Amino acid sequence: MKVQMAPAWQELLQPEFDKPYFHDLTTFVREEYRNHTCFPPGPEIFAAFSHCTPKALKAVIIGQDPYHGPGQAHGLCFSVRDGNAHPPSLINIFKEIQANTGAGYPESGDLSRWAKQGVLLLNATLTVRAHQAGSHQKKGWETFTDAVIQRVSASQEGLVFLLWGGYAKRKSVLIDREKHRVLTSGHPSPLSANRGLWFGNGHFTQANAFLERQGKTPIIW
């Protein structure tokens, strides 16, 4: 597995690449991609790190698994390529943005536009076997992405971490709350949203208000 990411990310994360668990993870991922259909495509496994440098980060959103249907996943959590129907969670994210900011509902489900503004869209597990949700969990990815969160928290100042759902909320222990703002709510999935745990969280305006207080440009959600 070739790690394709910008030099600044490579430098920040190189200690992880040299650890035994990452070598084992690399062996596992190579075998999976060789013998099965997996997502996202190999060159996009580390796409979350390709749109901005660590110092340009403003916000971090944490997902769990890539989408496991054909043509959906492209390395950014909650995001789908253009031409794909918007998954239910993404629909609810866009509905909350509408209600919270007054923005229109976007045609594109490709969240690269967020990533280019400094939003790290990080899945806890970066790969998955087709049609088998969770199939690459507990193989080493979580160790790596936990380290990403810790290193970003330690090396940067004034970020917003948006933690949606129980799984993401558990990552809060990795974040220095003295330096960063942590926003939590239920997950945008229909199950959580329909129980009143998602809509009305106001995260998108809260995130921008915090960024503006840090002297940073707000995100166009």
C-alpha cells in the first residue's frame, strides 16, 4: 500500500508509518485489494489528506467506515462522487445546513469543496470490502486514525472537531479541549435523526462563529 499524501502530512504522520502495526495493516489491505473488490479505489485511500495542509486545517469531521457500494466512496467521510444519490446521512447533513445557515440544498454530494476549505473528513477506517460494512475494522486503521486525531490536536491551534454519534464522540478523549472546540450531537443517520438527536444541533453556525473568533475565514458549508 503506497501512502499518497502531501509532504506536510507525510512528515507529521511518518512515525506511524514506521510502526509494526502499520506494516501489518499494509499487508492486510494489499491482500484485500488483490483478492476482493474494495473501496475507495487505491489511489484515494488517503484522499482526506490531499486537499489542504495540516496548518490550513479549520475543522475535523469523523466518520466510521467508507461507503461500501460501487462508485460511492472516494476517501472523504460522508461524501459521495457526483452522479450518486445522496445517502440518508448526507441528506440529513444537508437539511441541517439548510435549517442552520439558510443555504440552499446542494446538488453535489462531493464534499471536496469542504476539504479544500480546511475540513479534514476522516473515516476511522479508511477501507472496506464491497457490500460488507465494517469488514476492515480492527485491522489497524483505528490505531492510525486515532494517532492522526492526536497529532492534529497537539500540533494545531483553534480547530473545531465535529463528533456525530456515539462512535465519534468516543474520540473526544484524543482532543485537547483547552486548544480546540469540540461539538457533539447524535449521528445524522435516519435512526438518530428521527429520535431528535441530530436536527437543530446548530453545529455549522457554531463552528463558523468559533473560527471567526480565532481570526479564521468561516467555512462555506
